[in-house]
Amino acid sequence: MARRLTCPYCYESISASGIRFRCHSRLGPTQKRCERRRDPVLAERMGQRAEIGPEFAADGRRRSAVCPDCESETTFRICPVCHMTLPVEFGMVDSRLIAMVGAKATGKTVYMTVLLHEMMNRVGGEFGACMLAADDLTMMRFVSEYQDHLYRDGRMFLGTRTAVANDNRIDPLVFRFGVRRRGLLGERPRHTVLSFFDTAGEDFNSRDSMEINTRYLSHADGIILLLDPLQMPGARPWAAPGTALPGTDGVDSPLNVLGRITNMLHARPGGHRRGGKVTTPLAVVFSKMDAFWHLLDRGSPLRRHPEPGSRFDVQDSLDVHEEVRHLLKDWDGMAIDRILDNNFARHRYFGVSALGHGPTPDARVAPTGIQPYRVADPLLWLLSETGSVPRTGRER
Ligand SMILES: Nc1nc2c(ncn2[C@@H]2O[C@H](COP(=O)(O)OP(=O)(O)O)[C@@H](O)[C@H]2O)c(=O)[nH]1
Ligand SMILES: [Mg+2]
Ligand SMILES: [Zn+2]
Ligand SMILES: [Zn+2]
């Protein structure tokens, strides 16, 4: 009964029966209409100040409820903590919260934008899957703050606001991802709610902001840790000539970021551990691989363009994992590998390039356009770990 769910917007833990409802505020059967007002909780927690129908308690395990004032039926179910409207069927379908973390300027915002764009367009089709924004706000924000900026205007992003500077909020983008799966009753879509958020790298530098992030990270079902090889002292000298190197002043090295996150995940109350290791799957993703392609053999898995398929390709992913491990040796990064081995029960390396090419000196997309390389692999791995997408063969 008391199954705990996590709200995809505020990442607080809630129970299905505690989910509340919001009145549509339309003319009801009794010719009464509930007045629209500003919801102080929504304003405080999510920064939303629009006037909307009143909220009320009812059995949150049901799809709809009748407003006690105007007696009209509503299907708007809301989170009891932050009052955001929950995605359709929330609590009835799988829900996966995907946290993305990494230091400043590792490429998180660019990567998230390209990843979501690819999932909604190309990759979705290959998997017979579809990905749609779960709410209007996500759709609007994704298009205006992310997609248009990069794809239409071809511009890089300014630094993401820190959670502390953003009224102690992290505003996740929430999507519904559906794959067709064969079952006893034929093909049926299987839906998963996906929640993504993009932190400011500085959030991992101070204690205050760490605490906000801890809630998000400790409730995540999967973590994408983005590490920028251009921020590793052992890798910088290997970057392709002409690559603009990010500044290192006040930026944590990838090793330190991993150390902080590891400590945070170990310290959280009620965390899942197996044999002393964190069990949340961790995708360790090296960004900006376009700056290193010139070093790799033609046969390298990191230069391969795998055939699109309808399943997550396990062997290909293991090949990439090994290749990245080799690169880490050349980059003096084996300390990263040791931390991962000692602390994480499930982790996998990835190498991606969101842009496929370094940006121009005036911070624009290169004239060749956006040519994403392997951006969806980490997410598909995380989803395959939890059974939300099918995988090939058997793993090891
Ligand atoms: N070469 C290369 N550079 C990238 C790529 N993605 C991002 N960058 C660079 O990294 C900078 C920071 O990216 P951004 O996503 O804003 O980083 P964030 O601070 O982690 O969100 C961008 O302005 C680009 O200069 C990529 O795929 N390849
Ligand atoms: Mg950013
Ligand atoms: Zn009403
Ligand atoms: Zn909430």
C-alpha cells in the first residue's frame, strides 16, 4: 500500500495515496466554477505564479477525482509537496529519474540538449520508441531555453545558474518515453517517465549547494556523470591542435568531482549498497571526444558508427568501455578507475561528442553543423539496466 514514489519535479518522496488533485476550474455539473488563484506552494517551490484551479485531497491512487466545491471531475493529479501536475499515469507506469552531474564547462547543457533532441527524433524511431515532453512547461522550456538556442541559433550556452542562485531549485525536464514491447497480449507500449536535470558545476563545490543536489542524486535511478577529458591534466596535451582548452581556475578536476559524488552517495541515509558499494547505475561519460579522434586507430570502437538497431547493443558497449579504460591509462586517469571499482557495483564508461566538432572561436556551432556521436548510449544503457529498453544477447 505504502509504496514510495519520487516526484519527478521536486525529487521528494511521496506515497501514491497521498497524491492530490487540482480542479479544472471549468463550469461544473452544478453550474459552479471554482475560482482560479495563485498557488503559494507552486510559487514557492517551483517559481510558478500563474492563477490556476484550487487543489484538494482525494484518493491519489485513482486516475480522477471529483472536486468537493464545484463537483466536476478532474484528472489533474498533483504532487503533495511541490504541487506540480504529475505526468499522466504517474505511479501506474515506471518512473526513472536520471540525474546528470559534472563540473563546470564539461558540456552538460550541450549534451542534454543534443541527447533529448536525438531521443525525440532519430533514436526514438530506431527503438520503435517515442519520447515526448510530459508537461507543457517542459516542452516550452526545452524548445525555448535549449533546442532553439543550439539548433536554430547555433549558439553555445552561458553557464547554468547554480541551484542556490535559482532560489534553491533545480528545475528538471520531464519526459514520457514509450517502447513497444512484446508480451502475452501482443505488442504493448511500455511507458517510462524520465526526469532530467542539469546542475551547475559549481553546485559540487560548496557544502550548501551540495545539500540540494544530494536530494536529487540520492533519489536518482541512474546517474550520468559527465567528465571532460580536456579538464584532465594528463589528457590536455593530447587534444587535437587548435582545440580551445577550458580554463581550470576554480574548476574541480574530474577526479575530485567523482570523489565528491562518491562521498555524497555513500553518506546518504537509506542508500542502497551491495557489499559496501553504491548500486545506483553510474554512466561515466567522457565528453568532447571529437578532440581525441585523431589519436584513435581506425578500428577503435570509439570511431565506429554502429548500425542502428532496436536493442541496446551490449557487446558494442563493452568494447567502448574497455577502450575508454585504455585511454584513461594514457591520460593518467587510473585513479578514476580505482574509485569506480571500489565504490560502484554498476558503472560503465562511455565516450561521446554532442557536437561532433569543436565550436568556433566565437562560441557557435561549427559550419559543418551538429553531428552527434554516441550521445544516446549512456541513457540507453541506464534504461536497459532497469529493463525499460531491451538489450541484445546476454551480458558476460
Ligand atoms: N569539442 C567539443 N566541445 C564541446 C562539446 N560540447 C560542449 N563543448 C564545449 O564546452 C563548452 C561548455 O559546454 P556547456 O554545455 O555549456 O557546459 P556545462 O557548463 O557543463 O553545462 C561549450 O561552450 C563548448 O565550447 C563537444 O561535443 N565537443
Ligand atoms: Mg550548463
Ligand atoms: Zn472545483
Ligand atoms: Zn513534487
